[in-house]
Amino acid sequence: MVSQGSIQCVRLGAVAHVRLSHPGRLNAMSRAMWRQLREVFLDLQSDPALRCVVVRGADGQFCAGGDIAEYPAFRFDEATLRDFHENDVWGGLSAMLDCDLPVIACIEGNCMGAGVEIASCCDIRLAAGDARFGAPIARLGFPMAPREAQLVARAVGELTARDMLLGATVFDATEMKARGFLSRVCPASQLQVHIESLVQRVVALAPQAARLNKQTLRAFSADPPVPTERLVDQAYAYATSAEHREGITAFLDKRQPRFGGT
């Protein structure tokens, strides 16, 4: 039986590690993997013990795109093609976008097509210096689906999206950092050290504040954006929370805050 790949999730304390795995396919996303991605992130969203999610690919590759071997089974019919993009793919991506936890991308190797889309759903993106980015799907004779193209254009910038989609341009990590897509680029041998350091910083921060910040940022990026006036109505409900009080009290006491037992 041909492997359909899998989305693996391991919880270690307050951190969830999500791994894209499709052996022999550079972690290309199959339909089954898109559906699993949705279920994984819906489950993570409902876990109050978590404070951070790290998304990476197996075997030194992030994700080389979609699993092209599956495409003849559904891409040549309008109804099944629409179902694939609007339900399978967007179902997985929207579950990532709706997650209130900080999501960190650890990018190695190929980050193409579907990989760029998944990385675009992450809040902070770190990459190895040898990582490669692009969406050369025009070579396969089809465009990027509208929701996915909007997501990518917002994350990488319109000029970069046009280069990727219209010119099939592939960028290295240094260029993608210069274009504002990556937070940091480091040698492959040091990537895990930088990821662990970032995770430790995120986990030590106030989890309620992180969730509220993500909700606010998501409202700004909605289509159409949620009016700020509507956000103000509920913006200060955290005033009496224990986390709010602990953060300020710890600062005044000149000690490290203890958010939920940290």
C-alpha cells in the first residue's frame, strides 16, 4: 500500500510538536494529510495546557508541495477540484489560522507550494540557510486557489507572490528574510538550538495574553477586517484575571512572573 503520509503531533509539556511526514515524497501533502492537519489543530486549540506549537517537516525537509501522484484522481473535474481546495486544503489551513496558540515554523530544505501555504499560517518563521521557497505550480498547468493565493500574498508580500506564481521563481532563505517572510535564518546545524531558545521564551510569557493577541491580529487580517470599535467592547475583560495581576505584581516585586505555575 502506498503511503499517504501523516501529520504527527507530540505534546511535550506546554509545547506541541507537529511534524509533516511523507517518506519518499519530501513531505508532500496528500489529501489525507490535509484532513489530519485540520483535526490536529482543532485539537490543539482546545487544549488549555498548551502554550506553543512548533511545525516542522520530517527528515530535513519542510514540505515540497502537494502530492502530485494523487492529482489525476480528482483534479480534472471541477466539482472534485473545488472540494479538494475548499474543504481539504482550506480546512487544514483555516484550522491553523484559527489557532490561538503561538505557532512557530521550523523550516528546512524544500518549502514549496503547500509548504509555503502552511508556513504562511505560522506566526514566527525560522529557517535553515539552505531552505528553498517557491510555488512553481504554473509548470503543472494550474493556478493557486483564491483563498490560498490571498493567504500567501499577505504573508510573503504581493511582489514575491507574483514572482513565485507568474515566474516560477524559487528563493533562498536569505532572500525570503530580506523580503520579510522569515524572522531568522541560521545554519542548519544551529536551527534546532534557535528553535528551542525561541520556544522557551514564548512558553515563559503570559499564555492568556498570547491568545488575546492572536485573536486581535486575526481580526485585523479578516476579510473584511473587524472594525476596531467592535474589538474595544471586549478588549479589557482580562482586567481582573490572575495572569494580569501576576505579571504586574511580579514586575513591581522585581521577580520573574509565574504564569500558571511556570
